[in-house]
Amino acid sequence: HPARIAILQQLAKANACICGDLVEEIGLAQPTISQHLKELKTAGIIQGTIEGTSVCYCINPKVWKNVRELFAGFFMMPENKTSCC
């Protein structure tokens, strides 16, 4: 989902935990951002810690490494030169 990609890009760019900046940076409503954060956290790609009344999110480094390796292998696959349709 494009919003989830944008969230991951912001978290990767910050290279730190982000609490409330995502709504301003991405420009989506708070409930929408919260739902996407929940899905990313459920998938294990990000992790969150409670700091006061906020939850701060960052990329889960172990899972992120595995995701990067998975996609690197996927994109290294040879191109299919024939059309399937």
C-alpha cells in the first residue's frame, strides 16, 4: 500500500523512533496513519514503544534485514522475456 511505503520511507529516513511526525510528513489523517502503523507492527516490520502518552515507532532491524534480503533475491531473478498473455 502506498501509505505504508511512505511510512517506511519516513522511518528509514529518520533512522530513529518517530512519535507524532508521520501525520504531518505524510499528510494523511491520524486514524489512517494509525491503522497502517498497526498493520506494519502486526507484520513485525516496525516496532513501537510507549513514551508518555505517545507511541514511538521505528523499523525493526532484524525483520528489516530479512525483508531487504528477500527483496534483493527477488529482484535478482532473471527477467521473463516471453509474454504470458
